[in-house]
Amino acid sequence: GGSKRRQEADAAARSSVFELQVADTLDGEKQPQLIVKGALDREQRDSYELSLRVRDGGDPARSSQAILRVLITDVNDNSPRFEKSVYEADLAENSSPGTPILQLRAADLDVGVNGQIEYVFGAATESVRRLLRLDETSGWLSVLHRIDREEVNQLRFTVMARDRGQPPKTDKATVVLNIRDENDNVPTIDIRKIGRIPLRDGVASVAEDVLVDTPIALVQVSDRDQGENGVVTCTVVGDVPFQLKPASEGEGEPQNKRKYFLHTSAPLDYEAVRDYNVVIVAVDSGSPSLSSNNSLLVRVGDTNDNPPVFSQAVLEVSFPENNLPGERVATVVATDADSGKNAELTYSLEASPLSSESPGGIFSIDPDSGDVSVQAVLDREQRDTYEFQVTARDKGVPSLQGSTTVVVRVADRNDNEPRFMQDVFTFYVKENLQPNSPVGMVTVMDFDKGRNAELSLSIQPGDHDQATGIFSIENDTGTIFSTVSFDREQQTSYTFKVKAVDGGEPPRSATATVSLFVMDENDNAPTVTFPSNSSYTVLPPSSNMRTVVATVVATDADTGLNADLNYSIVGGNPFKLFEIDPASGVVSLVGKLAPKHYGLHRLVVQVNDSGQPPQSTTALLHVFVNESLSNATVVEGQVARSLHTPLAQDIAGDPSYELSKQRLSIVIGVVAGIMTVVLLILVVVMARYCRSKSKHGYEAGKKDHEDFFTPQQHDKAKKPKKDKKGKKGKQPLYSSIVTVEASKPNGQRYDSVNEKLSDSPGMGRYRSVNGGPGSPDLARHYKSSSPLPTVQLHPQSPTAGKKHQAVQDLPPANTFVGAGDNISIGSDHCSEYSCQASSKYSKQVRALCPAVRPTPAQP
């Protein structure tokens, strides 16, 4: 029991299809075997998953399990099955090859090759296989050759669906194709003899004395089409004394086959009309309808009592030129109502009553047949019409005659080339012409006629293919059109050829040259090439009048008066300092420069051409009036602000000059007053000091007086005292005075920072001042809200030496920086136009020219 091993298999679902049998082998082992005990159908279930378990006989027993997957393979046990047993469809006759008709579908439950279906014809006639195509893979049935319903109106056959199994299984379906009629057959008219009226070769001989309503022929009409396409209506065309009547009124008569009798409808007069061409037209009821016609010549017999008669009083004949002599022109035939000898005719040529010219030298006629021949070579360009008379005489006694007028119109041959009126056509057009506008017209003629003179005009490319895609020509008028708008600045002229080809066989052609010149329009505004709006020119104040400041250079892409430029200053010249030459654009100084003119001037220059209407361009010319350019950054900044200043606002010199001069005079007066007070105080102090010395008397070892102006050494080491609140004493705002470039009384400017600030009365020369009691409070001057005059450091200014230690270098931006809390910081070039958005002279610490929202530049 313990060593004996036992095997068990337990299917998870206890399948009824499989069972497990365990067999004993010779060596004592257990051999499990899976037995199929039920029917397997792959179409119902194609796989099974079984759980096998093996367990030994130990105690406790140990076991393990495995999954067994059983895949059911397919056998060809299912036949293909069509969706329908009978497929029926309508097919229009004459359908083009390849037209799909219907798709046969069959399904097979098997898989792999057992389920792969191919479609083949089954029971099908040879005509079916010839007319139809069956796709073996998709089952699509399509037209192989056109089908005529009149030959076959229905196709009935079988199609087999066959799988690829071994052995294959099949299914079949019946296909019924009804060929739908199309109106593709015209009616047929058959005219047959009836009664005693003879009818041979389409001619019926009828005596003029027959009674009205006598049938003279049987007309049978049929149509191979079906339905409405085969319903035929039959009528007699023209004004003839004949009509059709139905042969029977039976209702059982097929619609596509009908019979009529041709009856006389009026008395026949042999002398009036000898032959009747009776045209019978049959029209079916299809859409669109088809028709056919047949004719019957009815010849009427009469007595011999009439002269010869031509069928036409005037016979017009067209005969081509450049003929060979002896060619037949026409055959003139006359008829005679009589018969026998009285109807035998002889023909001759005579001059036309309207022309005295005899046709004998050019034309001749055969007296028996009436054939008219030409004996000379005709040239239509020389003469295009000949007219003469043909007379027919019978052989009766007395002889009767008749005549007709023959008009021979010489037909044209293409023996002349087209001819242009000029070899070269020259046209002048304005530029900017609207596209598809006419630009010229050529004249061409052809001496030929008709189609030989129908000319086809075309544009031929020139030497450089200038006309390709640009020009077109109208056949009827010879008008040349342009598909583009011309631009003279791009191209001034065009040269191309126009070709004329007639419609003859073979065609003849000719060419002419077209030269097209583009005339200028004032469509370009002047372009200023110098100066640029952001550039500037430095003008020294010492410049003489008529000094050339700059030259405005402009160009214009137009020509002639449209490019004749004139210059003018339209803004920015309030002092009338500058003048521009209207023709050359040279800007000259025409006014005397004064201190108030120092700074930036913006001249608005307008350049106009002389076109109609004129075009103009505006440019800015910046002129910086100063001795020299020491700080280009400041000037460039002013120019940049100028570009954002409206053109209506003038920018010219230093607008703050007059105000600065007034305030400087006030400051000088105040300083003079303060110095006067200080001198008075010094006199009082000196008086008291001398009095004190006289009271104490002379002391040995001491000087009689002190050097009042000598600085005290202990004062340098002494710290500033604090006030009651512990605050330090106020420091002087400036430890030294900055010498600036100010205006001299005579209007000149100082070239050196070491020159005195002012030569006004009461003001001394201040080179180095250390803030003593006698010093003027220039710091207060710099702190004030008064605008400062223009400040410039010139490269030639002498460097401050030991004697001028108080003179400090100005910063690059030419601004003053103070030590106090409320000192204004200003630029020497801050003018009214750049500081207009806020107060110029604020007592708060800020830049003299605060940020102003830029004004867009004027056009």
C-alpha cells in the first residue's frame, strides 16, 4: 500500500467527451490513456482544457496536477452554402465590359483550405461563358462582352461554390439575368408592291389619272426593341399628295410591327410634277427616340404636250479654282413631260441675259448628256463667279425648248498665305494697366475664302521668351491682351511675334513682330537714401551763413517728370535758420546762430516728385549745434526721443535758454547780496578784534595779528557736534564747486571748465573754493529748480592741476550729482520736447527727464 503508486485523472468539468483510462504496463507502472467517448465537432467547439491529477498511495498522499489542452483539428465535413439558392438581377444591354452585375456569396463552416471557397460556372452555355466573367475568389459576376438583348433576352445558368478540401464539397445556385432593353435599334421601313401599281427599285409608276385615295404601295414598319422602345409612329414627310393609313385595326397586332398603305391624297398632275420623292419617317417611343426613313419615287405618266423643263431656274454650282482644263463642272438635266421623240433633248450654251459675255471660250457642254466642262484654269482671286445659260430643245415638231441659268461659283483653294498689314506693330501702354486689358490690335488678312481664310492667331515667344504666359490674342479682332499688370520699373519693353495660321489643308501661316513699350506712371514715391532718420550732423556755432549743413539725397524709380524731385522743409525750423535747395536737396545755414540755438534741431524734409498726382516722402534731418561732440550717447538719446515725437512739434535748440539766463541773473544778484552781507560782517568782526587787541595790549612772544585766512589745524580734527537730539551737524552739500560750461555775456560759450562761471558785476573769479564764510552758496544754485545751461566737457579743456583741486570731472552723462536729499539731478540737454509729460524741475530726487510714454512717429 505505501510503495504502491496510484494515478488518478480528474477532468475539471467531468467532460462527457473524454475519459481517462489507466493501464498497467509490464514493468508495473501505471499508463494513463485519454479516450474519446463522445463526438467531436470543431464547428461547435475547437478546443478543450482538462485538468490531470496524479496521487501516490502514501499517507498522507501526495499529488500533483497538470493542464492538458486538446485542440480539435478541422476535417472537410461542411459544404459551402450560398446565401440564396436563386440570384436574379437586371442588366442593361450594351453594358460596357467590366460592369459589375452581382456578387454571389457562399459560406463554409470549415477553416483553412476546407473553408476556402472558389466560384465557378456550373451548368452554363457557351454564350454565358463568353459574355460573363465570374471572379473565382470574390464571387463577383461582371460583364465580359457587350450583351445584345435582341440576340438574347435572358441568361440562366448555375454557379458552383467549391471548397478546397479533399475531397472538395460543393453547393450550387441558379443565376437569372434579365437583359433590360435599351433603345439601340432604329425602326425598319420596308416598302412593297401592292395591286397593279408596278414598283421596281424603289420607283412606282403611277398614271396621273388614278383616283384619289388609291393605295400605291404597302409600308411595313418594325423595331427590334421591346416595350416603349419598339412602339413606332410612321408619317410621310413633306408636301406631297400621299398619306399613310393603317392596314388593320386589330388589337392583337404587336406594337413593334405595323403595316400601312400609302394612298394618294390629291389628284396627280403629270404636267405639274412628274416625279414625287415620297419620304417616310418612322420614330420609336424610346428615350431618346430613334428614327429612320425610307423613300419611294413615284413617277407620274402624262401626254406629250409640254416643253423641256429644268428642275431649277438657276443652277448654282461650286467648282474649285486651280483646276485642270477639261474638268467637268456640272451636269445640267432638263425634263420633258412628253415622251418618245418629243422628250429627246439637246443641250447648248448661250450667253446669260444679264451678261453679254459668251461662255464659249471658257465653258462647253455635251449636247446629249448636259455635262458642262471648263476649258480654262480658274482663279477665284481674279474672278469668283461665272454665269451663263443652258438651253434644252426637244426633237419634236415644232421643237420646244426650255432654259436655265447656270451660276458657277469658283470655290476657294488655300493658295494664299495670311498677310499682316505691317511687319512690325508698335504699341505704347501705361504701366499698372489692369490685367486682361487690351494693349494693342494687329490686322491680318487672307485673300482666300471660307475655311481657308479662317485665321487662328497665337502669341509666339520672343528672343527671351518675354511673352510666355503674359500675352494672349483674340482671334476675331486681333486684340492683344495682357494677363499681368505692367511695371515699367521691372521691364520697359516687350518684343514677341504673332503668328497667323489659316484653316486650309495644308495650313499656311505668317508672322509679325510686336514691340510693346511700357510708359511710365507716377507709381513710386521718392526714396530718401541719405540721411537716415536716426542720424545727425554736428554744426559748430561759429559756422558762417550759407554753410552747407547736409545734403538730402533721394531717388525715384519712375522716369521723366515722375522722377523730377524737389525738396522742401515742412517742419522743425521755427528760427528759420536753415534753408534747402529745392532742386539739389542741399541744406544750408541761412540764419545767425545764437546761444538759444545750441542743441538739437530736427528738420522735417519733404521730397516731392513732379508727377500727376505727385508722390512724396518725408525724412528727418537732425542737426546738433555745438562746438564739438563730447558725449555722443546723449545726442543719440535725444535723436531716439525725437523719432517718437510728433512731427507737428518743433525740436529746435535749447528751449530753456532764456529762462536759465533769467534765473542765473537772479542767482548772481542773490550771491552778490550775500557777499556784501558777509563783507559787512567781516568788517564788524575785524573792528571788534582790533578793539580787543588794543585793550589787552602787547604780549611778548605773540604776533601782533593773526592770519585770518589761515585755516585752523584743530578745526580739521574737530568732529561735528551733535545737536540736542543727537543728530550730527549738517555737512556742506558740496566740498568743491563744479565749473560748468556757461554762456558768456557776448553769447559765446566757454571752451574750458577752468574759465570763470560768470563775468557779471559783483561776481569774483572762483576757481577753488572750500566752502568758507565768504564763499557763494553755489550748491544752493545747483539745488534750485532752475534749469542749468548746456554743459559740455570738451576734449581740449585743460586738466585740473593742484591749484584747481576743487574742479572735478563731469560724469559721462553730463549730469550733476549732489550730496543733499533734495538736489535735482538733471541732464544738460534735457529740453522741452523730451520732458513734456511731467514737471521739468521737480524738487524730489529723480532724473531730470523722466520716462515718458513714447509718441508714435509721424509718417
